[in-house]
Amino acid sequence: PRTLIPFVSLFLGPSDGLHSHSLLLDEERGRLLLGARDHIYLLDPDNLARAPRKIYWPASRDRVEMCKLAGKNVNLECANFVRALHNFNRTHVYACGTGAFHPNCAFIEDGVFQLLSGTVESGRLKCPFDPLQPFTSVLADQYLYAGTSSDFLGKDTTFTRSLGPPPDQHYIRTDISEDYWINEARFISAHPIADTYNPDDDKIYFFFREVSWEGNDKSILSRVARVCKNDVGGLRSLTNKWTTFLKARLVCSIPGPDGVDTHFDELQDIFLLPTRDDKNPVVYAVFTTSSSIFRGSAVCVYSMADIRAAFNGPYAHKEGPDHRWVEYEGRIPYPRPGTCPSKTYDPKIKTTKDFPDEVVSFIRFHPLMYRSVYPLTGRPVFTRVRVDYVLTQIVVDRVLAEDGQYEVMFLGTDAGSVLKVVSITQENWSTEEVVLEELQIFQVPTTILSMEMSSKQQQLYVGSGQGLAQVSLSRCNLYGQACAECCLARDPYCAWDGHTCSRYVPASKRRARRQDIKHGDPASQCWDTEDSIRVEERVLFAVQNNSTFLECIAKSQQAQITWFIQRPGSELKEEVRKSDAKLFQIKEKFVAWKKYICIVWLSTNYHFKQSK
Ligand SMILES: *[C@@H]1O[C@H](CO)[C@@H](O)[C@H](O)[C@H]1NC(C)=O
Ligand SMILES: *[C@@H]1O[C@H](CO)[C@@H](O)[C@H](O)[C@H]1NC(C)=O
Ligand SMILES: *[C@@H]1O[C@H](CO)[C@@H](O)[C@H](O)[C@H]1NC(C)=O
Ligand SMILES: *[C@@H]1O[C@H](CO)[C@@H](O)[C@H](O)[C@H]1NC(C)=O
């Protein structure tokens, strides 16, 4: 059962819903920009319900007419859906919209919050034509990197660089002459990441899924790819194309009992969890299965070291269109293809235009690495199979608790809900995934399209076609009013403070807080409190010759419920069934009087009801 939670606040957007949208959360300046249909809204992250300032930016009437003539949907496609919002510099934001299947981009001046109409320019290769096509972009050092389709039909998909400080403002893109590079891609995310201490080595890592022809089978595979930030294209060939593009497969699978792995091949979302070393964020990825019969989702976690190892390993080689990819065993030209040009590394190679021809032609036909990237633990850290929803979004928070640091995952679904999950590693290195909360954010089942987290505000912003909701990262008070209940919840955000279950603040000078995330054992924490775990028996009598419906509902996801039966004239309590579920039901036609006993861990705050 999912908890239907009240939002802290909600923004509904235009009267006919949000549909596709983009978010720019700026914690420093305390603002949240939302790009939607024909509008950009300036929201207050403290209260989304407060009337926002807005910029009206529609598509031109001509474009809307042409879009309609092309047979597109008037409401869902023939408008300007704002899909990219980036802080450009201290005073300007760069925005791109689909412009009724004619993308355009423009600058917004922060102070006055106005679109600078003189700066409107073509958004082709920066923004998709289609409002719903997966797309990603990132702005770094005033350059815009985008993974997008570049045509009306959405067939040609490419990773591009544009903008940048004058004078070298020209497009760089992936090669289209071969389908080796990027084929019918769905771009998920892009991130500037330094590889070494030398800024010449800085790269953009990006993630996508694409249609792949392995052998003769068409399948969808997920990829991590990278390009050098200082790539300016080739001189004689690959002019204005990346000359440092490499990609590798991202694998997320569970070994099966019969040796057949279950693969989660379709990447849905990526979250980079920062570490103290900004070269090595932890990569969290959400995947779904491709199979129409077997619906499932998984979260896999990767290290940058493993990703780099794949790029430093052997290249894959394909003899021709009808051949399979095999390991390339020939001579590798110098400098190693995929290496960024660096004066300190080789004084003769100052830019990618100085690369020898054989390096450029090698990369053209060998963009794929032979080895795949596997998850850190060899398998997913969390899976959901045989449920009626799939995972679509992820954000991860690092939470400091009394007994250590935990990574809490917030996972958006296509059913309008968010799962809050913590992965706990025990002393013997076995890990346990605990679902802390299952929050039904939107009452109507709807796909969660975006999620942003503000650590500063302790808020999660969750967007769907229904609107944008603001939800607190924790609801400690809902775990009940007893120390043991708080402890059983195992939520690293929450601790028993002597009076209530409340937000745990590390390094606070308050007296010891009671919390046990690792084991969730109230006996070790709540032994001296008044409400220590007194196992309470609830007795129910079933009615003779009738069927009875008995229910025992506990609040915490982690509470245990045990049912016993006591036969007439007997002192013996026989265990009927044990269930981890919050809800346990007995439905049976009784032929004799029977005493049923429902035992929950605690005396307080368990809803209890009996119905027929
Ligand atoms: C920010 O960029 C805009 C657009 O290029 C430019 O007009 C403005 O002067 C820049 N502001 C600063 C502070 O550099
Ligand atoms: C590790 O310990 C947990 C309890 O702390 C136990 O349930 C689990 O079976 C153990 N796993 C292994 C591999 O020993
Ligand atoms: C219950 O049903 C049994 C037979 O099915 C009958 O002998 C008995 O009298 C019934 N008891 C009551 C209280 O109706
Ligand atoms: C059996 O249950 C039905 C429906 O709840 C009720 O109307 C009826 O009175 C019950 N019969 C007995 C014998 O308690």
C-alpha cells in the first residue's frame, strides 16, 4: 500500500497541464525555473503555489500553421515547448524551445526576467523538434552540449556542441556517414567531468540508449560515451565533427539460475552523486527491460574508474555491415584515439586538427570499445519486477546518520509515485535494500518526468504531466509516536529525540538521538524508554458459520505482524502465518469459534480494524 501524501505545495502550470517540461533549480539564488508550453515560469522553491512570474514565448503563428499542416497534434505538439534552461553567466539564462517543430533558442535577462527577442536564433542541433523525444543538454564554460535529434522526423540523432565565447562559435557534431557512431539514440544526460589534473583532458561524458545491430538482431542497448572539451574537429576529414568520440556499453543484469542473465537494457535516467573528488562522482542509473512480456526495472551503480577502464581497453572492430563487432587486434595509431590534444603531453599536437590522418580515420570506424562497463557490485542494487509500474527517474541523497553515512535513492515511477529506498551494507558485506516509503505523489497514475532535489531546502521537486509537486525529503512524524516505531522505520533522516520521531541533524548538540539504520533493532535503542517494545496482543473472535475478514495494519514499512490462533480450551498459541506486509488478512469460513490473535511489535499507533 502506498501512502498518499499531501504535497508541501503544487504548481499546476497552464490549464491543460504541463506535458513536457524542463527545470532549472538554482539553489544559490533560491529560484526554480520551469520551462513549459509557451511559457517560462519563475517559481519560489519554498512555495510552488505562490503566483509565479512568467515569460510568454509562443511559437510564431506561421510555424503553428505549418505544424498543423504536417499533421501534428495542435495542443500536444504545435506549440513552443521549452526543453532547455541553463544558467549562461551571472546575468543571463539560455533557453531553447521546440517552436512548433521549428526549434529556437534565446537569452533571458535575469534581473528583469525578460526574453531578449533580439537574441532568438535557430535551435536546430541544440533542441529537438518533438516535445516528447528524450533529450539532454548541458552548458559548460558558455558552450552548449546537446544530445538531440536534428530533423523534423527525429531520425538523425546527434551529440553536438554550440555557442561558446566568440570568435570560435561553430557547431561540432557526431559523424553521420556511418551508423557506427550514434543510431536512433535517446539521450539521457550529459556531464562535464575532469579526467586528470590537466584541464586539457577535460571531457563531456554522456549517456544514451540506441538501436544496435549486433549480428542481425535489432536491439536496444545503453551507452556511456565521451568527447574532449577541446575537440575542434578534424582538418582533412571529420571537419566540424568530433575526433575524440568513444562509446562503451553499460550493462545492468541479474545472473539467472539457468545461466541466462536477465538484462535491463533500456537506460531511463542517470544521477551523478558527487564525492570529495570531483573527477570521480558515483554514477547511478535506472534501467528497464526491453521485453514486452517481462516488465521490470533496476538501479545499477557504476564507478568512473570502471568507465575509464573500458575506454582505456581494447577497441571493437566491425569488418563490414554484415559482420559482428569483435575485438580489434591490429596496430593502434599514435596518439591513442580518444586522447585529448595536450601541449604538455605532446608539443606537436596542440589541437585535434594536428591529429595524424590515421588517428582520425581510426576513430571514424572504431568509436565503440570492446569491453562493456559492469556495475560496481556486479548486479543491480535495487530491482522491481512483476509490479504494475516501471522506474523512470532517480535522484540520490547522501545522508549522515548516527551509525554512518547512507545513500538514499528517490525513484520516480510511471504510476505517479516515488519510492524512497536505502541500501544498507552489513558487516559481512551483504546489502539489504529497504523501501522506506512509497509515496503516491499524483493521485492519477502518471509518469514522473523530472525530479530535482534541493539539499539546502530538504525538498524534492517532482514533475509529471499533472504538475510540479514539492515534497519534503522526510516525514519523520508519520512513523508514529513511539521510540521503537521510529527505530523500526530505519529512515536515516529520522531519529527519536526523547519525545518524537524527528529530523536527525548530525553534529547537533542535543543529547543522544536514538536511531539504528543498520539493524533497525528497537531493543538496542529504546530499552529504557517508557514505550519500549511491549508486544501487544490484539484478540479477535471469528464468528461461527460465517466468513470473517480480519485486518491488522501497521504503519512502518518494516513492522512485523504475526497471527496466532488459539483453539477453544487450549492454552497453545499456534502461529498461522507470518507476513512482512503492512497489511495482513485472514478470510475464511469458520466452522467453530476460534480465537485469533494479531501480534504487532508495538502497543501504540497501529491502526486496527475488524470488518465482516
Ligand atoms: C552574459 O551573456 C550575455 C549574452 O552573451 C551578455 O550580453 C552579457 O553581457 C553577459 N554578462 C556578463 C556579466 O558577462
Ligand atoms: C549477512 O548477515 C545478515 C544478517 O546480518 C544475514 O541475514 C545474511 O544471511 C548474511 N549474509 C551472508 C552472505 O553471510
Ligand atoms: C453451524 O453450522 C453447523 C453445520 O454446518 C450446524 O450444526 C451448527 O448448528 C451451526 N451453528 C450455528 C450457531 O449456526
Ligand atoms: C454472517 O455474515 C453476514 C454478512 O456479514 C451477516 O448478515 C449474518 O448475520 C452473519 N451470520 C451469523 C450467523 O452471524
